[in-house]
Amino acid sequence: MARPAVRIQVVEFGVLVGLALLVGRAAQVQILHGRRWAEEAQAQRTERIVLQARRGTLSDRHGTPLAVTQETYHVGIAPNELRDPTADGALLSRRLGLTARTWQQALRRRYAYFAGPYSALEVQPLRSVRGVHLESVLNRFYPDPAVARATIGRLGDDGLGASGLERTLDSLLAGRAGAAVVLKDRAGREYESPARVIAPPVPGLDVVLTLDAELQEIAQRALDDALRRMDADGGDVVMLDPGTGEVLALASRQRDGSARPSAFTDTFEPGSLAKIFAAAALLSLRRVSSTDRVSGEGGKWRVLGRTITDDDPQPSLTLADAIRVSSNIAIAKFAARLTPEEQYVTLRDFGFGAFTGIEFPAEATGRLRPPSEWTRPSAASLAMGYELSVTPIQVAMAYGALANDGLLLQPTLIREVRSAGAAGVRYRHRPEPVRRVVSREVAAALRDLLRGVVERGTGTEAALTNFPVAAKTGTARRVVNGRYAAGEYTASFAALFPADQPQLVLVVKIDNPHKGSYFAAQTAAPVTRSMLEQALAARTVALDRARLSTAAPRAAATPADDDGGMVPYVVPWPYQPDSAGVGPRRAVPDVAGFGMREAVRTLHRRGFRVALRGWGVAEHTWPAAGDSAAAGSMVTLFADPYAAARVRSRGPAPPPRGPRR
Amino acid sequence: MAKGRHWVALWLVAFLVTTWLVYARQTAAYRAARELADLRARRANLDGHRADLERRIRAAESRAVLVPRAQARLGLHLPSDSEIVLVPAPSGSR
């Protein structure tokens, strides 16, 4: 038995060792492994979540939303937490559209999950129900899914753009996701904590498209009506502004009701639409004069082992006649004055056989073979629009070059890119010239040739009473499985409206019409006329009516009262004297922060028409302040009751300005 | 000895005050978070309402709806171009 002093020393030593071990273990936990344990503890009571970024809005040129992102919900139900399963079940079934059987199955589970997605309106009454857990998620909506569906495209299951502009513009629209840490309890339920946002989400940019929703609807309805009436296989309509290259409407439809973007992706032989390009080469190279005539050969001409025919035989024809009556024989004879290289270069210059450069993920180049691959009849075939495949958008841009005084522009679907909340314009489209195709004088001469088509030629069905139209018909045999199919035709029509200083280029293509005539003059031309009439009568369509007034002398000269009780549709716009011609474009004034009345007055004083969106205080305009727009054109004014605070935060509101001329 | 008790009391009070401040701050933060969540829910609800109304307005304004109704009920028709007269406003109205 040891002495007490020794025992005490042993106990003291034991305590010391114990303390040392404790301190050592504490040091190990806190210092050596501290970070790991802290992370583990953090993981047990917190969870890192991804904050979705709001995808930018796609809207038309007047601000009408075409694709928007909205908050939607997945719904989780914990049956054991429900206070009154019968009453709650009835409410949930009604709001979520559940059948009685589905609800009974849900009650048997520990946790039922309904992915939906359900809108905020649908889940609003469920917010106060105990046992119902809402998980918010951002979803893409298309307010009018039928409008420009193929052009706008859609998102894939991963939330990224899968087709159309949603795909092309994905990097702009997507934004950048944020991150946050939320607290959770023992049961894993999350508690929102505003102080724990690690990185706020950055919303995507808003993109203003060049499309005009009203023109788009006009085009789609006209095409649908035409396809139904003619029992056609499909068709396309393209409308664009030749002065800027902005595409205003794009409609495509197939027999089965689908709407793949065939205006970009499907090629066709343009037939007589291409005759004007042979004429362009002949006039540019001065290979033909206005008095030169060729024989019509009685409507049938055998050349190089091939017979060329005309539907409307003429004894002799000038180049203007050849275009007016769409004579295959005459254009083939005139085209013989060109070398293959000259013919090829002209077609190439008009953009055939190459991408137009439009912002669409899939675009066909068409086919234009180099002269080294031509056969002996190729020159005549190309002059008549065969051995050449094009897309409707290429045809529209080539005719746009004729309308634009010979300057070929790059087409675009994007008008503006804006930061979310309309705080600033990041990008604004400016016309992008590709090349000069023909001189200004030649372009004017070609427009005169096209005007003759509508006034006295094959395009009279597209003629308007008060507005001159320049156009060309094209009826071409269709290629099926590599061979021309008997009795199958593509009817197409390209028009410039008005013929002088054109504001619109329209291309209409009808594939294989079965009912009635297959000629473009009787199929595509009336569709064009119908669309032009509707566009003229529409309130917001992007037409400069002040310029149109100078193009409608007969309308001004003929009082409407003389017309047998006809009720005219009167379109007012700021006065633009005819002698002034086309007025200069004016800067859109900055009216941000103004009251509605003052903002509208200011815009009216500057000579703009005004379309209102919202109410309260003026926030911004489209076109944006500082941008130039033609006098008489439509400016969309966006107002918001809370805009004043936002405008103040951006800087002092400018004082109201008097008119500047 | 009494001086030592004062220090203990002082530390105790300081501890209680600090604890209370932390508690009050956390409570206020949770309350704010709940209010924020409620406001977000209300905003989402109103956004949904607005989107729904805008969609219905657009559908009602569309040509597919308006044109047949205007033709059937009011006897109107789409004007041909000869019926469209562009009338310049007099210069005095500017």
C-alpha cells in the first residue's frame, strides 16, 4: 500500500494527463480539424441554393412581349401535416387539377410532389394551407404561342435555348445564376435568410426584336387562309424593311400544321422571280437598251436541244416586256449577251448561294453553282430561275437591295438589346451594308420594270388602287426526289411597297397549290394584296404614313364622299407637306420622368405618333430617347406608377422641352 | 469581496444584454425575411394576374377574334386600299 503522498501524486499525474489529453483533443478538433468540423456543422444547419436568374424578355418592335419569364411553382404536400385532409384535399384537388384517385394516392405517401408547374394564381389560395410546401421556379411563357413560334424557338429541358432565337440569343438572355445559403432545421425545412445571399442573380438582357406583332399576325392569317383555300403543301411569307434590313414578319406553315422555320431553312427554285437579276446584270453592264427587241418565237423556242415556252406569246419583246409578261424566251435570249462569269457574279452579289448572316441558328445557303460546273443550257436556265435554289429570306434581301437603291443589307431580327428594367440600351441595330449590287440608277430602272409587272403584266392581281406596287411573279416546277415532278409547282411573289421609296418588301411562297390555278399571278399575288391592305389599315404597323401620303396622290385627289357612300378608314398623322418629300428623321426626345400628358405632348410636338403602354409616370420609349425615327412614325411610351423613383435614381429628370424642329 | 461580486454582476448583466441583443436581432431578421417572402409571393401573384390579363387582352384584341366579330355583329369589313384615305392633319393642330 503506497503512502498517501504518493497516491495523491499519482492522482495529480492522472488528472494532468487527462487534462493534457483533453487539451490535445481540443486542439486537434479546433485547430487541426477545425475547418472540416466547421464545414460539417455548417452543412447540417445550412444549405447552399442556386438563385435562378430571370431570363430576359423577347418583345416585338413595339414592346409587345413575345417570350417572358414568370415565377411558377412546384407543390409538395406532407399529408401528416394537413389540419383537415378532407377540406384541404378538396381545395388542393381543385387548384392543382388532381383527380380523386390521384389525391387518395398522394395521401398514402409520406410526401407527395406535384411538379406542375403551377402559376402564382393557381397556388395563391394554397399558401396558407399547413402541410403545403411551395417551391418557386422560373419558367418561360409565350403570351401568344402562335405568333412567330418557329422564329422565336423554345427552351430545352435544361432551361437553355434549344431552337430559334432562344438558342441564338441564349448567352444574352440567360443571365447569371446567383447563390444563397439558407438555414434549415432538424427536419430539413428551409428558412429564408436575406443576409445569406452569396451572389445575387444577374437577370438576362431584354431583346427587342424587329418583328411587328401585328404584321406577323397579318402574315400568319393570310398564309393560313391561302394554304387552306388552295389546299397547298405549305408556304412562307417574309416581310422586311428594305431601308434597314429589319425583318418585320416571318410566317411559315406546312400542310400538317407545323411551323418549322422554312423561310430560313428550305430552298426552292425561284423561277421567274430571278429574271429581274438577269435584267440587273444586263442593265449594269449596258448589254441592252430600252429599245432592243427580241423575237417571241411564237411562244416556243428550241435552243441547245431544249424547248423553252412562254405562256403569253408575244411577237417581239423589249427587256421591260420580258419582265412584264415574264417571258422565258426573251430573258433567255437577252441573257445570252452575258458571259457565265457575269451572270454568276451578279447572282452571287445579290446574296444567292451564301448565308445572309441573319441571327438564326439554322440557315440554308441555297445553291448557286460556279460557271465551271455549268452545262450548256445553264445560262438560260439561271436567267429563268432554274438550276438555282434560294431561301425566301434570300429573295427578300435581294429584292430589298433593289428597293434600297442597289445596296444589299444584312438582314436582322434584333432591334435592340437592353438591360433588365429598361435602364439602358446595350445594342441598337444600325443598317449593315453588305455591298453595292447595282447603281442607284439601275436600281431605279429595275423598280420601273417591276412596276410594269403590276400595272400591265402578270402581277395585276396585287395592284392597289391608290398605292403603286412593284413586284414579280414566279411559278416554278418543283423538284421531288431529284426530278421535276409533273403537275407540282411553287408559286411565289416578291413585291416592293410602295413602288417609289419602298417601305416594305414582301415575299410570298405557296408550295404546290392543288385547288384552282397554280400560277403565282392567281395564288401568291392576291395574298400579297390582301396583306398590304390589312397593313395599311392597321394602327401600329411600322409604315411611315407621312411618306405614303406622297405616294397616294389619287387618294388625296379623290374625295371619299364621291364614292357611293363608302366609309373611309381615316388614318391621321402629323402634317407633312408633299413638297417636303421625305422629311428628315428626328431624334426621339427623352421624356423619362414626365407625367403622361406632358410626355405625350412632347412626343406629339416632335411629330411622332404615340402608343401608350402602362400608366403613371413616363419611364422610357421605343425607339429609345436619342434614337432617330421618321416623323409620323409610332413611338411606344412606357409608363409606370413607380417610374419616378427609378428615374430619379438614374439622374435628374430633364425639364420639359419645347418643340425643336 | 463585495467588489468582486459587483464585477460578477456587471459581467452577468453585460452577458444578458449581449444575448438579448443577439436574440432581438435574429428575431427581427426572421420577421423581415418572412415579410420579404410574403411580399415576393404577393408580387408573384400580381405578376401572374397581370400576365393573365395581358394574355386575355391580347387574345381579345387579336385579328382572329376581332375581325369575325366585327364582321358578324357590326357588319364591318377589312377596308380595301381604295377605302383608306390618309388625311394630313392641318398644320395648326400641332
